[in-house]
Amino acid sequence: MKRVHTAPTLLDAQLVVDALSSLGIASHIFNANAAGALGEVPFLQAQPEVWVVDDARAREAREVLADFLNVKPGAEKLCPRCGESNPGNFLSCWQCGNLLPD
């Protein structure tokens, strides 16, 4: 297993795991319950971490995350099927489920 991301919150870590899962990259969150230990352990050691199961897919996961995490707020994607506007970090249309262009 290799660490591919350190998230600021558990919610952010779950979004990353969901994005990787949608691409068939198995991953896990470590330190999911470490927030309760803040003060006893250093802050940086209590942040949620995303690790991929297959070491060979770690590089691919990092590349996917670089694109996923660098979407500018307010950027939008139009669905080619239904024409609905979607936030820029969505991989599929919220209305019809069709895959969105990159």
C-alpha cells in the first residue's frame, strides 16, 4: 500500500476515496478516527490519509487526484447528453448520470 493523499478533513478524504473508487482504484482511509487524539498526538499525524491498495496504481491515483483537486471553484461542465450544468469536479452528471468530459 502507498499513501497518495493527506486530506484536511475526513469528508475530503472520503471524496478522494470515492473518486478513486469510481475509476476502479481500491483505496482506504487511515487516521479516520484520529481527530479525537488531537492534543495527544501532533496535528500532522492525525490528518486522514488516503492509501491505495495496489502500489502499481499509486502514480495513476496521484495523477487523477492532481486534476480532481485542482478544479477551480465555480468551474462548470456541461453534460453532453442532457445539457445540465455540473460543478467542475463532478465526474458524472448529477441529473442523468452520464460521464462528463474532462
